[in-house]
Amino acid sequence: MQNRALGKRGLAIGQLAERTGLSVSAIRHYEAEGLVRAFRTSGNMRRFDRADIRRLSFVRIAQDLGFSLAEIRQELGKLPEGRTPDKADWARIGATFRKKLDARIATMTALRDKLDGCIGCGCLSMKTCALWNPRDAARRLGSGPRYLLGDTSEDALGGQG
């Protein structure tokens, strides 16, 4: 009975922390980042909607998967204001994150497969080596391990790739 009455008044930050496994300071940080919004009771106490449990759980999982707060904020901004997000709302966000995760998985799989054959291999063929960079031609592509990340633009390398 007490929980039901509490539900109408919202959750205190400590209760939200307990339900999400986040620290109070993390919740305050996420609030400052615009990922959740507290409201004030008539007694000027700060409270959070129960829907913020799911929102903050999503933030935590998305960060663990390597998404930035900016990416997370952008997606959470698509959730409705003034009502608890429903299954369809979360499905739309999930579809966006699925595409991004699939692309990351494909990149990581390709990189893993190339690294298995490259690191410390003592290449027998410089023509097929993913790290070989004659006359530093890859510098035209920008910084970083371009070949291993799949950038083999012939135009950028002037036919040397």
C-alpha cells in the first residue's frame, strides 16, 4: 500500500538508485546531461517518474555497449514527453541501436580476422599484407590504421593500394 502511494509521488533519487544499480551521483550526472528529468512535489521534494527506471537502465546498457552519452541522448530524445514510453517507442530506439551494433560487430569481426593473420605474422607476401604501406601512401587517407579498418580507396592511394 505504501508503494502505491509512493508511485503517485514518484521515486526519490535514492530509490531510483536502488532500482537501477546506479549511484546517486551517476543519476545526478545523467540528469545534468538531460537523460532524465526530476520533478518537484508540492513539498518541493525532487522525484523521478517510475519510467526513469527503464530509461536509466537503457543508458547503463547502452554505455556498456560503447555508445556515447550524445548518441544515447539523441535516441532518448525521440521518446514521448508527458507519457510513459510504450513497447513501440522502445522498439523504434532498439531498431536504431541494432543497426549501429550490427555495423560495429561487422567492423570488429573483420578487424579480428585481419589481426589474427597480421600481428607478428612475419608476412610472406608484402602484396597481400594489410599493414604494408609503401612510400607512406596511406597518409592521404588520414591518420590511423586505415588498411585494417577496411579503407583501401585506390583513388586516395593513387593506385598503390
